[in-house]
Amino acid sequence: MADNSLSSAQSLLYDMRGPMQALYPKDHVLLAEFSGVGAEDPSSGRVTPNSNGSLPADNREIFSGKQVRIPIDLHMLQGGGWVSETGTINDPIAADFTEAHINLARVVQPTSITIDLEEDSMDNSAAQGLATLVRKTREALAEIVNDAMNTTGATLATADTTQSSAGGLTLKVLAGTDFDKLYPGKVVDVLTATTGADPGQGLRRKISSFSETASPPTITFSTTQQAADGGTGNITLSNAVAVYTAGSYGQAMQGIEDAANISGTDTFENVARATYPQFKAVDGRNGTTTTVPLTDALLDAGVLLGQRNGAFYWDFGIGDPSAINVFKNGKISMVRYTPDVAKLQSGFQGIVYNGTGQPIPIVPERKHNVGQVKLIRKDAATLYGRRRGPDFEDSTGAIFMRFSRALPKEMWLVDRLQWGWHNPGSIVRYDNLATS
């Protein structure tokens, strides 16, 4: 005789609905600091969102036209000197100026929804479909911008020299790759680094897993096609490829790695650094490349070099959390009290360095390059934009659009902005820092 059981009574049982969980981080230090959005929430120490989940409008500089032109005064007036009672005064020397040019970049996060999902998720569901997609669209756009601000444009990883030329799904990448930018589920482009060309099935590929402990580290991609404009199956890999934010090669806004270049051989914002070395960042380690922990002494040495370059204070430092943890733990081992911390206007906080006469919080940012810390002045850069913040495209008269008579509707969250640097020479950069 059969007993009544859970399996036989499934149709009678209701589901208990728990709260929906977001399994990803979304704290963006540089974006929050230079956007200047919102007011701090005392309970969380973070910017308070609007009622619809969006952030308040950016405190960015608005402009329209061809470009932003920044006049650069390169150094003090030269040609003066001491003279005897009857001596001849030196001939005057012209002041030395140049100019930087800043252009806006475009960023778009699309999403789509069917009428059925929008209507059937209005109630009796874990979340409203449309409201959830609007929130996720804003979060995704913020991540794209923050990734760019913490890198060189849209570059997320570079192939290791040992990567063979063959079809496959596992890419060997350089040691020190920041895997906070390359989490499972992220969709990226795998492209030829020098040209941006698709090497073969490299577009819109989903990361299925990675191994940070492998030597060299590896990224494994899903074989499944993720979008109509994406590849499928094996990717044509080689040591000439790199990983990029999807669809962004050559189009991304400037990042901290562009501004903080110390080689002096590139052209940044129309300024050739070989001609005008004042426009390159300060190497806080003065050419030393051995791996060492971040210490007060190391910061002191870099600050002196930065002051030689005309900067005398910095608002905050930002860097790899692992390198900052080494700095923090080194202090704790030498003293019997908790080191001081300070909080930025955006609510983020970090351990304090006091070597310049005023406290400088060193704030961790998970998307910053591994083993790096940089000291930054906020007045050295401006976030420029065509509008106060990202918004849904509605120039056709409506936010929702349909294509090819298809019933599902699509919306685009659009922004035009650029992180313009007036004085990248004020950045003090520390590389090759110990992370354990």
C-alpha cells in the first residue's frame, strides 16, 4: 500500500520566498570620489541611492563642443639671475606652455524584456522583472566605467608569453592579473592586442572559471554562444591576444593607468611626454623594481619625489587591497594600538599615512592593479560629461525600442564622459609591492 509523501503532494505545497541575493561586489572608489555623487549614509558609510536604486546625479563638469582644451603652464619663468652693479642683465626667455585635449567617450549598457515577464513579475515574484533589470543595468554601467578608471582603457588581462597558438577555451595570462575584474559569468572580448581584430571566435565570450594559483594563471571560457554578435566553440588563442571589456577596444575612457604612466614615451591627451616630461607621473620608487612591502619609509621617499614635481599634498591613495593589507599589518605588528583610519567624502575609508603634514587615507580598491598603490590629488583631474549622469536613451520619444517587428522591447542606458587629467605629474605611483 503506497504512502502519501512529499513527492506525491508537490502540487499542494507552496514555496517559501526568501530575499533575492546579489552575488557580486559593487563598491567603486574612484567613480564615487570623482563623480561626487550623493550624500553619505551614516549607517553604511556609502552614498545614498535614490528611491529607484539609482545614484544621484554626478557632480561632473558639463561641456559641449569639439573638445576640452586645457592650457598647461609647464614651469616657472626662466632667464633671471644675479647681476653685478655694472653688469648686463640676461636676455628674457619666453614662458613655456602647451595644451592638453580631452574628448568624451561613449558607454552603453543594453537590456531587453518581454511583455510577459514585465507583467507577470509585477507581484507574487521574488522581484519585479523591469525594476530588477533597471537596477542591474545601472550597476553594470557603473562597473564598466569603474573598470576603465582602474586600468588602461578596457584592457582586463594580457596573454602570457607561454600561451600556444591553438584553438581552445583556456587562456594563460600574465602573473599578477587582477581576477576581481574577471569573475565567472563576465562576458568579455578576446582580441589581438595590437589591432583589436577577432583572432577567431573571440567576441562576447563568457568566463566559466579561472585558476589564480596556476603558473601562469589561466582563464577558461564557456563554449556556448552568449549573444548573436558573439563567438562559439573554441577560440583561436595565442600569446598575442588580450582580454577586453566587450565591444570596447580602442573606445574606452581614460583610466588611471593611462594618466599614471611613468615611461614618458607615450602621448597622453595630445601631450607628448618625451617632449614634456612634466606630464608623466612620478615613480615613487625611482626606478627600483624589486618586490617590497609598502611602508612609511617607501611612501616618504615617493612623496619627496612628488614634491620635487610640484605637488605638496594628496587627497588620498588608492591601490591593491592586498598590498595595503601588508602596510596595515606591518603597523599593527610594531605598535600596540590600532592604526588611524580616515574616511573620504564618498564614505570609503583607509589606513592613514601622515608623512606630508596632513592625513592621507590609503583606500583599497579591488579593481586596482595587483601590487600597486597611487597617491592622487582630486584637483588634478575632472570628470567631464555631456550630461549630469547616465540616463536611458529616449531621443526617439520613448525609452523602449523594438527591432525587426519583434515583440520584446529593448532599452539602452547611455553616458558620455571622460576622466580628464590636468596634472598627471602629481600622481605618485608605487609598483611591485608585496601582497603577502
